[in-house]
Amino acid sequence: MNRSLRLYLIVFGLILGLIVVLQLNKRTPIDWHRNFSVTEKSPFGLYVLNQELDQLFDRSITRVQDPIYPYLQSLNTNQPQNLLLIQEKITWQALEKALDLVEKEAYNLMIISEISNHELEKKLELSTKYHYSLHESHRIEFTDKRFQNKSLDINLMPGTRIIHKIDSLNTTILGNHRFLENEDEVEFNSANFVQIQYGEGKVFYHTQPIAFTNYYLLENGNEEYASTVFSYLPDYPIIWFQPSQFTQSSSPVRLLFDYPSLKYAWYLLLASLALFVFFTAKRKQRTVPIIKPPVNSSAEFVRTIGNFYLQESNYKDMAQKKSQYFLNRVRNELLLDTHELNDAFAKKLHIKTNQPLEKIQQAIALMRKALHPEAPVHEIDLIKLNQLLDEIYQ
């Protein structure tokens, strides 16, 4: 082993040991992804609901992790039952089988999902849409006056799916969604929980599964909303479908990716080997002449890219890039945390830039709209956003 290779291995070992130590002492970040998994203890998992659901009912609850369609085919239809689905990507074949049981065998189906399904909505004769709002707080409540004190305030949902068209002959609205900016104003046709009479049975459709996640159920009093929703189910046994969301890989490399420390060590090993091969080959090959790339002026490049986006009318992408560039400058030059675009961030930016607070709040509202994956951005929004950001950070 020559001296250079020995030096590479020593440096590699030291860096690898340092990374392992740092990863072992690293605090695991909170996962805010909406996974709706019964095994996840993250804010938007269903672990708490899975543990506490048995205490809400004095009847049996069967948890099924098998494929839904074969299980429904093998059911004994002599006794009606309640079928429960929460934010699962279910095939239309399985949904059609479940609706057939509801229609002919007096089963009851409760679907709690924000995922739109065109075939299902067509069968139930209703229509949903995604509604985006810059309001920070929302309230979901029941239409029954007996349950007025069991509403739920939601503060982590800039957008939501609402039911805006129903068949009033067979559908009853059980719950509504309204915004809290103006207590006297209720969003028109903002139903989020309905009951549909479907043949011999009933279908209950709730469009906001976030209300049943760990984040809200762990707050004292919020469990009453969830228990009230489930209380609408008739007094039959409940079958809760919980299909496995991930398939385990059989590859031996899977063990490396199950642990962050081993994963980064694996990446570092591959990078080190690539660098070693690169520098070793560079020393042994002949000199490669430098070929200068074609000259392209900055102004010409900017005009070309600008004309491309203008022709495509991709205002959403342009607004996102403008917002990301602005927030990057704020982080690097003003040393402000841009993780949450709230009132505290607006006040700090106001102090740093000496710009009017109202102007900064308008810019933040437009940036939040631009960065949200489903919020529409129009040409007038892009023009206003560009003007405000240029004035704030001259």
C-alpha cells in the first residue's frame, strides 16, 4: 500500500467516524408529511386514533390489512356491518364492491379522505373541489344544534376539499367548514361531512381526515369531534381497512437505508471512491486541452428565459422562483429564519428592511400562495408580488 492511498484511507476513516458521531447525536426532525398511517406517531399520523378507537364503541372493530376487494368478496353478508376507510388509495373495483354491499345488503360505508375520486362522486351524485384560503384558522362543525359545542378549530390547513354540489333528495349535510376571519360569514356550500342514502344502506363522506390525526386528537377536548363523527355510524360491527402502505425491499442494501448514519456513510464511501478514481486517473492520463464553452451574455440569457416563461404563461413557476430567491437572500443576508412565514417573521423583516409592515404582510400572503402546491397564481398576482419584493429588498 503506497503512502498516498494510506493517507486517503486515514482521512476517509476520520470523516466517516465524525459523521457517525454527528448522526447519532442528531435530533430527528418532526415529519409534517400527511401520511395518515396507523403506525406513525408523527403529527399527521393515525396512531392515536388506532389506539383509542376501541374505547369509543362498545362493539367489535376489525382491523384489516389484506387487499380490500378479495376481503369484501369473502364477507358473510347475513349481518350488516360498517366499513371504514381513512385516506386510503383504494381502487375503483374495491369501492364499487363496497357500494354494492351498501346498496343491496344494508351495509354502511364511511369514507374520510381528501383525495378526489371522480367515479365515486359520480355514483354518490355529489361534487367536491379544493378551496384555498390565506386564513390561518378554520373551524369544522356539525349542523345538528345538539353538537354545536363539539366543533374543531384547525390551524394548519391553508387549503381544504369541500363538497359544493349534492343531491338534496338523498343527501343530508352533517357538517360544515367555515373560516374564522369573519365569524358572521360562512363559506357558501362549504359542507365537509354528508350522509347519502344509497339503496338499503348509507354512505358517510368526510373530506378532512386531518381532524383525526395525532396532532389534533392529543389536544384536550378535540377527541369529542372525532367521537361525534363516528357516532353517526349505525350500531353494527366496524371493519377498518388499513392496507400496508409500503412494501419491504428484499435487497440487502435496504439495511443501510433504514438507519441515517449508515446511509450517509454509504454515500460518503461511494463519493470517496469516485474521487479516488478521478484523481488517480487524472495523474496517469495525458493533458486534456481546455475547450472554452460558447460565450453567452447574461442579458441575452435572461431575455431568453424570460421570453420562454412568458410564452408558456407559467405564472405559478415564476412566482415560486421569485419567492424562493427572495427568501434565500433574506436568510443569507439578513440572517432571518424563513421556515414559517407568519406575523413574527413579518415584524422581523419590517425591522431589518425599514419597509411598511402592511407592504410586507401583502408580500408574505402572495409568497404563501405561490409556494402552496395547489393554489392558483394569475398574472396580476405575479406582477404584484414582483413589485412588492423589489420595493422591500432594493
